Amino acid sequence: MKKKIAVIGSGFSGLSAAAYASKDGHEVHVFEKNSSVGGRARAFKTESGYTFDMGPSWYWMPDIIEAFFLDFGKKASDFYDLIALDPQFEMVFSDGIMKIPSDFEEMKALFESLESGAGKKLDEFMNDAQYKYEVGMKDFVNKPCHSWMEFVSPTIAKSALNLDLFTNFKRFVRKYFKNPKLITLMEFPVIFLGAAPKDIPALYSLMNYGGYKLGTWYPMGGFSKLTDAMMKIAVEQGASFHFNSNVEKITVENGQADGLVVNGKSITFDMVIASSDYHHTESELLPEQYRNYKPAYWEKKTLAPSCLIYYLGIKEKVPGLRHHTLFFENDLQLHTHEIYEDKKWPTKPLFYVCCPSQTDQAAAPENCENIFLLMPVAPGIEDDEEMREKYFIQMIGRLEKHTGTSDLISKIEYKRSYCINDFKEDYNAFKGNAYGLANTLSQTAFLKPSIRNKKIKNLLYTGQLTVPGPGVPPSIISGKIAANEASKIYKL
């Protein structure tokens, strides 16, 4: 039965939901409050010739992204060239630099050089992580998670103990490695899952496999090539996109969502899929009696970090800089404690530098550099220009030291900051979060906010505040789950 479906937001989950729902035969309309597709993965261009990806920059789990294209008879290579980065990235420590090679045998040799026996231990770790990846990314994440009964199956029951759901990631990593640098390397990916390693289930070692073993990639032209490709597929399936279209209200009649108010105009729909921020959708777009959760529920939730970002155009090449560089001269545990426990600006921050012009010169004018600085911060804290600039000075100073350059500030011809207040303004992000809801054990699977509205049959949610969780591949999967749920409701 063909239905008219509204999708709110064109981030990864909204694009995915639009593509799959259109493929199922629905008439789909996507409403995006900003002027371009992609949500947090938007891009912008400057008059001076720089092209900046605004958000995601790590292309991990390429097989999951490829699976989206295969569902529509396409391949990622039909839309963009995917380049394997080698080294995958660099880590800057107080006493030196560690390059992470793309070749796994070279990676084992690196581990062995830092800790006797660690090469063999890495093999064991990755074999275990591969198992979790294959079970977790196939059997677990594609479930709508309405109840724990979905996880009662011979396959899942058999694998439950091996998934280490009740072992924390910090303890799990230390079963294999003792060297502080190796521990930091293995723990860093889970920072963006929204909690300290001690609070994340060991299940998420699957991220180490999905990144380090499957490789770190870059889509030539930037991440907007991926969102543009997803939009093209959705349009090919019949979806329509409406930009600069702010959804102000979800209208409800006789207990059913019957449409939207967009830029002051009422539009009728049979179903709504909200890829917009879940908290914003509930608290601002819905009448109170139709909300799944009260304000107190959201205040108790553990959010993934926000971040302070600087987009910089440098009018000369910067020597000794890789595509991805992690600055870990300071203590990882201190920074994560200040994000998740103290909830304050960090005293000795870690940060990340992305320089896509090292791989893709089209990202910057000739003989110039496109640089993206990112520092994870606690969501909901006070954000002002003075605080942003304080940390900018720290980050640029450490970048100068690492690259052996001086006075980089004088060589900046473009500079833009982005932080908590901007996430709130552009994405209605709850407390200005950047990555969604933390993947702690108490917020995993059916313990996450429900993908269905419990009071309105034809209202669904998708994105990083619901199942399966934060990140580009999970958000793509989330949109597919929401579209499948729409078809179930109308028995297509």
C-alpha cells in the first residue's frame, strides 16, 4: 500500500530512510532545514577555493557502507574513488610519533617492537574482534530493538558470552596489552561512542577490527561525495528533497501523525520518519501527550561528546603532516574523565587534525593546505568565542611543534570555528552533542530510545539517538531499520 511519507532531516539516517522507503514504493519527501544535504556531514566551500567537510572524516567499516549501495544495485565506485590511507594515521605522543600502517603484518611488527609478544596478541585480539564485528554488525545492529525477545535466537544465545557484553573495554584491552601507547591506540576509537573505556562494553572491540583491520579510507572529494551519492540513489527511487525547509511541528489528529508544519505551511502525510534530533523532535515538534519520554529521562541519558572544530585554510604547504594525526601527548584518561564525569572544558586536552589536502589537493588551492582541528568536549557546557580561542592557541602551538613550522597563525587565510552552540543552532542537537547517545551497556539495543513512537503508530525515529547508535555506518543502518518498520506497519 503506497503511502506518503515525510522524512525530517537529510543526515545519513534520513538519506538512508528516504532511499529504502522510496524503494518500497512509498512517496517520500525529505525536509532539510539547512541549504544542503548531509546533516553533520555537510560540506562548504570558501571563495578562496577551500572545500571543508564539516563533520565525519574517518571512513571506516567500508563493507557496511558498500552494503547500502549494493541494496540498490550500485557500488560506491559508481559515485566516487575510495583511497586507502597508508599510514592510516599518526599518533603524536610526548616522546615520539607512532605511524599506524595499513598492512596488518606491518602493524603486528609495530606492536612487537613496542612490547614483546604483542604481535601475536594483536592477532588474537583481532580474531576476537572480527567475530564480534561479524555477529554484531549482522545479527545485532539490524534489529529494531522493540524488546529483548528479538535477541532470543540460537545464533545470538550461542554467541552471547563471546561478545563480552558484561566486560568493560578498558579491562578487555589490558588482557592483551601492557604498553601504554598500544593501550591508547586500542582505546581511542571508543571515545566517540560516548563514554570512557571503563564504561563501554568490550563488544565494541569490533570498531578496532572495522577500522584498523579493514583499513582507513578516504572518498576523493570528501565525505559529501557519500551523502551526495545517497541522495542521488534516493532521488532515483523517487524521493523528493526540500531544502531551507524548517519543520516546526508534527500535527496529530485522532492519535495519528497526519502531517507537518513546514516554514509556516501545513502539509498532509500518512507517516513521519524523524531523522531530526530525537530530543528536539519530542520536546519541540510534538504535543506533550504524544511524547515517548519526559524531560527527566533525557537528563539521565549519557551523551557522546560534543567537539570544538576549527576549519583552517593555510596559504602554504605544511611539512610533515599526515591525512589523520592524533595528538595524544596528554593523558587519555584525564581527558575522558573531564568529558564524561566532570563535564568541563579539558585542562590538558587531546585533539585530532585532519588534512585532506595531503591526499586530495582539490580540497585546497594549489600549494595550500586544508586543515580541520577537532577537540572532544563535554556536551552542555558553556561555549563562547573566548573559550574557543583559548584552545585554538593551544592546538595550533602543538601543531607547529609537531610539524617544525613557526607562526602558522600568520599563514591562515581562512578560519572558522564550530562548537556546542553551532550544533544546537544547525541541528537542534540536544546539549550541543556531536555524536549522539553513548553506547554504554545501559544504553545498548532495546535500552536505547525507541525507534517507534509508543503513542502514535505512524511516527518513527531514526539516527544517532536511537538504534543502533552513533557513527556513519550505524546511522545508515538506522535509516534502513526505520524504513523497514514503515513497511511493516502498512504490511508492504
